[in-house]
Amino acid sequence: MKKTYHGSCHCGAVRFAAEIDLAAPSLRCNCSYCLKIRCWASLVPPADFRLLAGEGELSEYRFGARRERHYFCRHCGVRPFGRGDSPRNGPFVGIGVNCLDHASAAELAQVPVTFVDGRHDEWNAPPQETRHL
């Protein structure tokens, strides 16, 4: 069931609201970028995301195929969300689950995780090793 969650970067300059179903699978990827930032994302349609504050405080990073825009706060460096367009699922916003301000530890512990092998561009299969993700 979708619920409105509010989230932010560490310093609070960037704030957002999103309609998220935390019972839906979240995503952990092993691509070179996601691995380094320990990305844990809940994917939502763009219509379910609202940037409330901080658009001017965001910097953008793209790499590889440049299909995804990774946004981070230029003050504290936290990446609260990113935007992409997947051939499989269409446009999406990837919300940093750990950036949700009032999700309880119990809620977060119940979020199902789907592992994807982005390193090898195998988005429908998990990598052989996931314990470090």
C-alpha cells in the first residue's frame, strides 16, 4: 500500500515527498556507482515524487550510458534520489530508502530487496554475490 513519505539529504537543504509502497521490492545494484554509494532505492513513477525544496542545491552526476541522473546535495553530498528511464520499466525516480525521514526501523527492516547485476548489464538477474551490497 502506498503511503506518503518525506525525505531529505543530511543537512536538510533538499527535501522531497513521495508516494511509496515499502512492501514493494526495493533495489540494490552492484554497478560501479551504486556499489560505492551503497545505493538502496525504491523506484516510483515520476508522478509519485515531489521535490519540496532545494532544486538549486542539487548537483547532477551521470556516467556510462548516461540514462540515469544521480542528484546529490552540493552541501552535504548525500544522494537522496535519482531519475532514470529504464527500457524495461520506463521513467522512474529512485528514492534513497535511507533518506526517508520518518520511516521506522521496523518499516525499513521489512522492505524486500531485489538485487540486480548492473555491473554486467543484467538487470533481470542478481549478481553471484550480494552479501556486500
